[in-house]
Amino acid sequence: MNEPRKDLVFVENLTVETVIGIFDWEREIRQAVSLDLEMEFDIRKAAASDSIEDTLDYKAVSKRLIRFIEQSEYQLVETLAEKCAGIVLAEFPVSQLRLKLSKPGAVRGSSAVGVIIERSKNAP
């Protein structure tokens, strides 16, 4: 028997300005980064009740990440992605997530570069 598919709540193209990069000039400006999140969350209770209290509040997740990213000053997108994943898993009822963090315009000829990570609450 196949395992049932999991429900995902997503946020797409959440764009935030921050200090990010390894070069001296990057440390003196703010650049846009973009997040795509897919968060595992069973939506059946919320679907039945039609109540915000029973669901994963994607607006609250987004606002929390915006505040964090705006204040951060990491050099690597890898570090920023890992920290964002940790916040979501620690502060929201999400058991697993997939996070794509993009840095638009970082490589000439490319629309964006970045990382995609998958993390879960129970993994080390």
C-alpha cells in the first residue's frame, strides 16, 4: 500500500532585502533574496472547521522570516537558508519543509542562484 500524500502549505517568491555576500561591496549594500517554502502540515482539521486557528498561518511564517532576514547579515545563502529553516521548524507546527533561497542577479547571465534544502524536526 502506498503511503498517503502529504499536505503542503507553501509560500512562493517571498522577496526580502538584506545584507548578503562575501565581497566588500556586498557588505555595504542591501540585496534582494527570494524564498520559496513548502511546509508539511495536515490541513484536514482546518478544512473541516474553516478556522484560521486550525491551520498553519502562512502570513505569520512569512512575517517572521521577513523580520529575521531583514536584520541578518550572513555571507552565504547556505547559512541564511539553514537559519530560516530552523526558525520555521522551531516556531511553527511544521514537521518537515523544503526551502529554496535564491539570490537574483548574483551570476551574470542567470536570473538567480541559490540553494534548495529539505529539513525535518526529527532529523539531526
